[in-house]
Amino acid sequence: MDAALALIAEHGVGGTSLQMIADGIGVTKAAVYHQFKTKEQIVIALTERELGRLEEALEAAEAEDHPPRARDLLLDRVIDLAVERRGAASTLQFDPVIVRLLADHEPFQRFIERLYGVLVGDAAADSRVLAAMLSGAIAVGVVHPLVADIDDESLRSELRRITRRLFDAAN
Amino acid sequence: MDAALALIAEHGVGGTSLQMIADGIGVTKAAVYHQFKTKEQIVIALTERELGRLEEALEAAEAEDHPPRARDLLLDRVIDLAVERRGAASTLQFDPVIVRLLADHEPFQRFIERLYGVLVGDAAADSRVLAAMLSGAIAVGVVHPLVADIDDESLRSELRRITRRLFDAAN
DNA sequence: GTCTATATAACGATAGAC
DNA sequence: GTCTATCGTTATATAGAC
């Protein structure tokens, strides 16, 4: 799965063949097919593995009864993960093939709904625009060439600082 | 090219074949090859067409001698275009195949450098993080499912409002 | 400029031996 | 679990007629 993720990040899902993945780990295509019945299942497994890292934080946030606190709790975890695994989340979030695939994958849809349930306070248009922009800001903020040479700790604190002030300014 | 862009937005570059593009406009593959020697050239032409829409605003911004004013000038145009052509810019910016392709395409690199030359005040780490986040915030802010039902005018003004706030939050 | 036809290669996926 | 071998399909790309 690490090999698959690295290849997909570089060439996209459509540009990554099972042969490339098999070569990347030194086995044949048939061996890969023994673990995953289709290419789609590899993508779904990759996404679930990455989203699973948010599960605990999401549950903790949902148990919190002060909404702004819940939001900050979750947001910090999202930023930590985005920085810690630079590129992984962004790859899975933006590849058009993955977007289409996950749109038909119910467990994924439910998880995303829970996520935004905590992050977006209400259904007002301005709240939704803010959430959409935030999502892009974090995802791109960790992979953009402009930040390639910035160490994790500095990047994390800067992301936190900017997202926090953005929310505070709204209230 | 419109047909190609729509298909790439939906299936990614790797998932879009020349056959699909040919079918989309009702001709054969051979007819498409008559206009573009390779699939890569289609992608480059698409990107150049989209970036060309920024050329005038970029030149005007570079002629401006008050940096913050130049930045706002360009930023407004970027937002206008992102909203006006929802999805087009985001598609081209995030598809991994396009990212790799354009990294080796010098005219594109020069244009991007000029863009960020105006948008990023200095080379300090926090300025670069902010620019990276801004780039993602706008690109995702116009295509995210959360904003799909918001009309262009509202979306544009909200994007403008929040990006301004992002700049303020950095200081 | 668009067509038919084709060359060559790679794709996803499966069967069956070990 | 991994292999070799293969099926059927599709891919990019080209040649040559109209």
C-alpha cells in the first residue's frame, strides 16, 4: 500500500498500473491480485487507512459538547496528520479518479459528513465557503512547492496559527 | 479543447483517452492527432489557454509600484477567473499528471514564478505558507461540494472577503 | 481535415501449477 | 502466496485514401 500510494501521488490513479505497483514491491501482478481483487479496492483501502487516522479525534470531537472546542480539537488533528503525512491526504483528496470512486462509496461519504458536521458550525453559505477554503488551504499548504523546504514543526505551527485566526475573525 | 477539459476534470488525464475526446466531439482519433501530435500537447495547450486569461492582470500588477495594491489587483482577477470557470483551474492545478508535465515545461514555470512574485511579498517562511494556503483555498473553494449550490456572485464576494482576512491574519 | 485500417504495446483480470 | 501464461480489451500513434 505504501508503494501504491507513492506511485499514485506521482502519476495519479489512472497513470498507475498494477504492473507498476507490482514492480515497486518486487512481485508479479498476480500476487497483487491475490490481495486486492481490483484496482478500485486498492484505492479504497488506501483512503480508509488514511481516514482511519482521524477516527479517534473525530469521536472525541463528537463527544465534546462545546462546538468551538470540538472544532479546534479536530482541526488540530487534521493539521497534524496533513503535515505528518505530507502529500498522502492531498493525493487522495484531489485525484479525479478517487473523487469519483469515493462519491459512490457510502462508508466514505458518511465519514466525510461527520467530519464536516464538526468543522462547519451551521449550514449558512459563508460557513460552507469557509470550510471549503480551509479544506483546500490545509491540503495544499502542506504540499505546495513553496513550502517544500519548511520543516514539519514550523509548518504545523504556521498552519495552526493561520487557520485559528481565520476562524476567530469570523466570530 | 472544451471537450478535453471536461473529460479530464471528470476522469483525470490518465483516465482520459484520445478516443474519449474524439467521441466527445464526434470525430475519430486520427482527426484529433491531426491537431495535436500527442496527448501531452493537449494538456499543455489547455493550461496555456487558462493561464492566458491571467496575462493582462499579471502585467498590470507588475507595472503597479505599490506592492500591496499589485497583490490585491492580481488576487481579485484570480478569484474572478476561478469562480467564472469553476473547476477548470483546479483541475489543471491538481491532476498529478499535469503537475509532473508542467514541472518540465519552462514557459509555464516562468509564468508561475511571476505570479508568486506578485502574490508573495517576501521569501520568509510564513509568507510562503500563506501563499500556498491561499492557492489551495481559492482553487478548492470554488469546486468543493459544500459550495456547489452557491451562485457566482455570492461565492466571489465571500472568497474575496475571506482571502483578505487571510492576509490580515498573517500579520 | 477527416476517414479506415492497422501496428505495437500495455492494460486489468483470471487460470492453474507449485 | 507467488509464479507463468494467457485472455480480451484498450491504449497511443501512424499510414495512406479521399
